[in-house]
Amino acid sequence: MTAVRDKVANLLQKLSQGIYEKEETIRLALLTALAGESLFLLGPPGVAKSLVARRLKFAFRDGKSFEYLMNKFSTPDEIFGPVSIKKLKDEDKYERLTDHYLPGANVVFLDEIWKAGPAIQNALLTILNEKIYRNGEQDVAVNIKGILAASNELPASGEGLDALWDRFLVRTVIREIRQAGNFLSMITSTQDVYQDPLTDPEKVSEAELATWLADIDQVAVPDEVLNTIQLVRLKLDEYDAKHDPPFRIYDRRWKKIVHLLRASAYLNGRAQVDLMDCFLMADCLWGTPEHIEVARQLVAETVRKHGYSLAVNLAALRQEINAFDDEVKAETQVPNPTYAEELYLVDRQYFEVLGIENHFEGKYVRSAEFEKLGIDELQTIGVYDEQSKLTYRVKARRGRGEHQIEFLYNANAIILPLKTHKVEKTTYLARKPHPLVLKYWDDRLAQLSTYVQAQQQRLRQEAPAQLHGLRGNLFVDPHLADLVEANQKETLNALNNLALGLEKIQHYYQNL
């Protein structure tokens, strides 16, 4: 299987030469073609959509391409070939001459696909889904490897295009060149990007592809991948219940998605699908532009949270360390009840000013206003009168004594206390434990520390095999490997925090 991966990697490298910022599109185009699926490109004119299709033809030995720009006047003759006059005249059979048209091609590119008329659409449905073209009275198996369609818009609703749109398993947005350096390289390059960059031995032969397709069906889909798919499906259902338009992903598309993941695994030289392959689902789920980012985030978050399971019972370990900490504190801390004067809060928002009735009407100030007062600058605050329900504005500042407020009254300073009450507070006095207790704690801490260190070591050295080589996936952006590794990293961080907690416990009781 390594030879398969090497060959596909070489194909991708050669097909991408001279085409700037289209590597992802070429990766998806080759993957869908080798998997026997179809690809839709959404993008404006002039961003190399047709060039991707023409390059894809070079991946196949004796590859033939068919390219057509649809319009509302396009006829089936222009797509599927003219009617054979000889057959019609001599045998009274209505058949088309398909050799140099879509049914006779290996790679097909249909631009402005949504402008095709109903007759063309109906024929395309069976070709896309079953690779069969009905030519007169015969069902002819077509040898089409990949069908790419493109448009600068999505199919309009209510025009009967839903079935054709659903046949395109993979959908991607293709944009103009964004990076200035790549743009300058593109406009000054004299390379003929329509020249075949591959030798015959580098291309995929009919026999090779037949073997690959048979082997792809044998690729295993492990539990963690099936679990991820199930969770993505569940989250899509939850999204659909709350949003419009919904995703609406049905059984046939899910089955094709799994086939695409199997193809990705096989072409990467693996005998089973892994979580990196699962990121390809995002390109198969969206149906409207607003769904694109939702699909990516939903798949990414599912992979991050529910990835490869790691056999470390963190909950039990954390509970045992917390119990040890509680035991140490209970043995070394002696409760010492004390009382403190605290401001008395009325109706959860007022402090009562004692003796203020001799100077002002009202006797309450808002706790929030009092907390903002300083001891230097006078500020305007309200004094609330409970009987009249009125609030009087006065100048005040915080008193220099504890729980005091100072008012300005007839150009004189009036310092008054706020009402307080006694509140019981418990402080703790440290008590050094008996040496035998200290020895017991040292032994217990050593056991816990040894276990934590062993788990740290195991996670670093014996990570799941699926975590190796994640960044080498030919069809998925390598930075997404960070999400697949998140479970392991989070578990390691949790173990590091538990180890630090044990060190703090030991430092505490040894330094009493």
C-alpha cells in the first residue's frame, strides 16, 4: 500500500505544478475521481475551474476529457453525441455516436451546469449515480473516472435541480489567487499549464484503478470513526431542528461519504480510516454558503471532543488526590472561630447611616455608591428616605475611620458611622502532624506520584497508533492534526496539573 501512496503523492505534486493556490481543489478532484465520485466547484469565472479538470485528465493513462459550457439552448446532441443516421436508416434504431462526447470520456467538466435543460439533466442523473448512459435501447456502462461541474452560483430552489445537486458528493469553493507573491508568479509565468506533466508509468492505468477500487471496499472503518460520523449526524439533526435552511443529509449521501473516507485511507496507504479522513466530511455536507463554516466547525469540534479514547481514569485519580488533600487539611488545620464587624445590608442594596436624621431627611445610601467613594474627593450621592420614597442628592466621601462616611452639611464636615453587625468567621491554625502520619502521607504521595508519572510516560510513548503520521494525509490540511491530537494533549495537561497538585500538598505539610 506504500506504493499506492507514493504514486498518488507524485500525481498530486505533478498535477499542482504551475497552478497557484489550487492545491486543495486538485487534491479533492483527484480523490473524488479515484473514488468514482463527483465534484462541484463554486466560484467566479477565470479562477482555473476548467484548468483543474483538464489537469485531472492527465492522471489517467489514455485519459480522454470532455468539456462543455452549458447554456439554456444546449441540446443533448452537443453533450451525448449526434444521432447515428446509419443506425436510424439501416436498423431503425435511435442511438447516438458517443465516442468523442461525454459518454466516451474519462474526465468530464461541465461549466454552468445549472443551465442544462431537463433532457440533459435526466441523462446526467444516471451517469452520476450509476455510471450508466441509456443510448437508445441499451444501457451502456461509461468509463468516466471523474465528473466535475462548476458554476458561479448554486442551483435555484423550486426549479427541479435538487436531485442533480445531490449527486455531487464533494463540493468546494474555488477562489482567485490571494497571496501577492503567487499572483505575480502566475501573471509572469510562461509555463504551459495545459501541457501533460506526467509520464505514462506515473499515470493510473485501467487495471490499477480496478484493483484500487476493489481494495477500497475492504478498508476497515473503526469504532472511533463510526462514532464520529454518528455524532456529526446527530448534531446536524439538532441544527436542522433550529435553523432554516436545514442540511438535509440522507442515507445515500452518508454511504457515499463512508466510501470517500475509505478511498482517502487506502490512497494514503492505510488499511483503515482514521480521524484525519473524517475532516473530508465537511466538503460533503454543505448545501448553501452559510452551511460551509457550520459544517467545518461541527466536524472539527466532534473530532476534537470525541477522538481517540485514552485509557486513563482521570476522574477516579482526581477524586483520590482531592480526598488526600482533604485528609491533610483536616489533620493539620485547627478551626479558630472569630467575629468581625461588617456593614449591615438593608434590602440587599442599602447601608444605614446612624444619626443622619439630625442633618438630612432619609437615612440610607446605596451600597454601590458607597463602595465607589474615596477618602479625598467629595462626590454626589443619594440619601434615600424610606417614608417619602424620595432620594436627596448630597456631597460625601468615605470617612477615614472604618465604616464611616463624611457629608458636607452647611459647609461643615459631618462624620457619621454606618450600621454594622457581628459576623462569625472561621480561620484555621496550622498544626504539625505526628511523624508517623507524615511517613504515611509520604508513602501515599509516592504511590500517587509514581502512578501519575507512569501514565504520563505511557501517553508519550504508547499513544494510539492512529496518532502517528497524521500530518502526512495527502488530502487533508496537516494543521487539522492538532484537533485529532487534542484528547492526548488535554489528558497530558490534566496529568501535569495533578502532578503539580501533589507537589503542592507535599510542600504544604512538610513546611508546617
